[in-house]
Amino acid sequence: MLPLSPQRLATLRQQAASAMARGQLAQAKTALQQIDLVDTTSADTPFHLSRIAYEEGDRDACLSHLRRAAQRAPANAKLLIHAAERFRALGAADEALPLYDALAALPGQAVKARADKAHTLQLLGRFDEAEAIFRKLIRAHPREAQLYRIFLAARKTPPGDPLLKAMEQLWARKDLAPDQRVHLGYALGKALDETGDPARAFACWSRANAAQREAAPFDSAAQDREFDAVIAAQSALPQGTASGAPAPIFVTGMPRSGTTLVERILSAHSSVGAGGELGHALRLSYQVFGAGEAMQPITDAAKMRAFAERYRRLARRDVPGESPVITDKSILSYLVIGLLHAAMPDARFVVVQRDPRDIALSIWRNHFVTGTHRYGNDLADLAHSIKRFRAIVAQWQTALPGVIHQIRYEDLVTDPEPQSRALIAAAGLEWQDACLAPQNSSAAVKTLSVAQVRQPIHAGRARGWQKYEQQLAPFIRAWGDDPWD
């Protein structure tokens, strides 16, 4: 190809930027591809091509362009952070590791980059390597409370561990910043629980939850209205559309109910790829049919087909490999089971139920990014949210008999084989013995269950609430007389 004049290159760059700003990705891609043929040094062109490929659902092209962008701008912290996060999200976490090393060498990036690398190693199950990095970071930066929280999320604290004393000393400081106290509250609470001091553990979690509640207030009534509108919009859905690939298995439930374990059992099957919390189902439904209370009755079959096609394209992008079946354990997908069933008749649905008291305790004791799962920072709101979840699932069971397979976490961990066999059958798959050993999977884990799912199936977390029955009294009162199961 003949070289482009500087004026033509400038025009193409302007056209690409203008098209990107307007969301006209096809036009932007055409201009960027012309630039890319002659410009072999700029990181901007492959970076923007990676963004377009990501939106188009082309995983391989996205990663390929990102690799070139990172190679061309090894000192651009913003680009390297973006690339590392994208590699992790698209199932290429190993490729994020050298990017964190490069980031650590840049001014002002060392601590976070090394912590992000250690966390990525945790997600990959490489706990010893992660621990070595975290311990070195904590020695050098003992007041960085987030380091304790991330490190201890994948490690049990033994009695007498020096880290416990260090956290208690930091907790006693009056000048600890509020956001750091949140991180430390969850970390110290976990360590105190594991070393036999439940009363102090719950007090730490309570203070951390109160701080998050203050930073991100929650309006339970507003969320009720949002969810009611979404359910009502699915009351007169048109006929289902054609099946396609990949065929999704939606695994849903309240946070900390065992959805990750169920997904790992399913994805141990040779025909299944693990998607994790993809998040596309609800987000796309809001984009296509209206967000929350603005969602109107869904009656347009053409829009439903476009919704299904877009979902499958994004799911294929985000789940490595070519598995004909993928799992999607996005928590809030239970809100749109009706739409998903109508739009993708080959989809399967698994709802995980667990003792609400164990769900409440597990949410209360675990850190979620401030502003997410806001109901989890108040025990009464937790009771209301779990009851509402159960009511919505019951409503779908009535409207769609035989569509939803429910599994109880307690039954699964106490008697794994029959429950796992029933789960695999409900997914429309032939049984494979590997599904009884999900801990053997080498796939990265992207949830708070990063350590638990690396262990064989066991009942260690069932009925954990009993140790905290007194502290959970506000939750139990708010639950009222409804049965637990």
C-alpha cells in the first residue's frame, strides 16, 4: 500500500475519533484499519481497534490489538492497567502478570501493581506466589489496609499469626482513613473469626458495614419499584426465537449462596465453558427494553431476536474456547428469567437456595465494592432482599413450570453425587465423573470464593450462622415468622 500523506493520516484520525464519539464503530474501524496499515509505532490505533473488537464481541481481535498497544507503549500506565484488566476479564489472566510487572516499574504504580499481580495469582490458584508478594508488600506498607483484606481472603489466619497483631494495632489508630477502616474491618473480622473471637469479629464487620452504608445509602423501596417494573414488563412475551451457540446455563441466586460451586461442577464437564458473572443479561435487557422502572412491556419479537444474538456474541467473547455450552452466574439474571427463556429457548436455569441465615452472615462478613449490593450493609434490608428474591423465583416457577432447576446448597455439600447428577441432567448433559471433582479445574476464579472452590466439595460452611445467632438477631427479627426453607 502506498504511504499516506500526513494530511490524509490527520484526516483519518479525525474521522475515527469523531465516529468513535458518535458510537459509529464500523466507520471508526474502517478509518483505523487504514491508519494501522502504515502506522507501526502509535499505540492509539491498536488500542481503539481493541475497544471496537470488544464491543463487536471479537475476543481474539481484541486481545491481539491490545498486545500490540501494550508493546508500543510500555510506559503508559493507563493503557497497561486497561490491558491487564481486559486480559483478566477475557480469560487470559496469565498475560496480565507481565503487565503488572511493567506497571510496578513506573512512578507511583508499584504498590497497586504488585497487589494486583498477587490478586491475579490468587485467582489462578497460585496462592504461594501470591502470599510471597503480599507479605513483602505488607512489611513495606503496614498501613495499607486493603493489602490485608485481599491477602487474607484466600488464606486462613492461624492463632498467633503476627498479621493479626499488626491489624489490631492498625485498627486502634484514630487517624485511620474511613475507606481503609472498611477494608481492615472485613480483614480483621475474618481473622478474629478464624482464631476464635466471634464477638469481636462481628463488631469489626458491623463497623465496616456501617461505614459503607454511610458512603452509599440504600433505598429499599426504590429497588422494589424497579424490580416490580422489570417483572411486569415480562408478562406478555412473544414466542421464543431460534436456538443458537453458545447455549447458556444461567446459574443464579443470592450472593454467597453457592452459585460459584454449582458453576464449577457444571464447568468441569467437557462440553461446558465457565463464564462467571458475565452481567450481560440484565444490562442488555435494560439497554434494549428500558432500564428499571422505565422498562415497558416486551412484545417486539425482532428486538428479542437482536437481544439474544447480542447476548450470545458477547458471551462467546467472554468465555474462552469454543464450548457449545457456557455458564453465566450473574446474580441478578433471576429478574429476567422470563425474557431469557423466551429469547433463548435452549437456555437452562439453575437457582441455588441456601439457608437465609448463612447467606446473611456471609454477605455481612465479606467485602463488596462500596455501592454494590447496598442492601448487604443492613441486616433488616438483607432479610427483605432475600425474601424478595425467593418470591420472584417462586413467581417464575408458577409462570414457567419445569423450566427452573432448584438446588439447595446444604444438600449439595452433604450429599454431592446425587445432587450433582441431577444438576448435570437438568443442564441437558450426559454425566461425567469429573463433575464430582470441580476443585481440579485450573480455570481462574473471579469471585470471593477464590479459595473455597479450590477445595473438594465439603459441608464446612453449612449452618455457620449458629455461632452468630445472637448478633444476627436484627436479621432474624426482620425475617419474621416465614419459614427458613
